[in-house]
Amino acid sequence: SLLMSDQYRNTEHVAKVTAPLLVLHGEQDEVIPAAMGRRVYAAANEPKKLEIFPRGHHSDLFDHGAWERVRAFLAGLPAGS
């Protein structure tokens, strides 16, 4: 991409993650399209959860309720995971 000098290959790397994964993404993200968050989620192993924030941008997800989603995700994990 011409806009980003660093190229992250998250979809390749996430397949190696064995820990529970929570993907948070803003639908209005002007830096990284929400479609990329969906691709990362699709490539990830279970257990996983995708949270898309319809009015969220790149760095304001916690203004849109992300803490509550993080807490709920963590509370739903089995003990010791």
C-alpha cells in the first residue's frame, strides 16, 4: 500500500495464535478497513470473538463501549485459560 510503509501480515500470524482472541474493530476506521479485522477474525483459531463498532474509528473504540466487550469476553473464558 502506498499509505502504509509497514506491512503487517496479521492474517498469516494469527493462525499461529492458540490463546483466546478478541478482535475489536471500528466500522468507520479510516486507517485499517474493517474488512481487515474480519479477515483476521476469519483466519484465527477458536476460541475467538469479533466485535465491530458501527460508529468506531481507528482509536476511539473505548469511547464506544469496548471496555464492556473486553470484560464480557474475559469473564466468559474458562478458568486458567
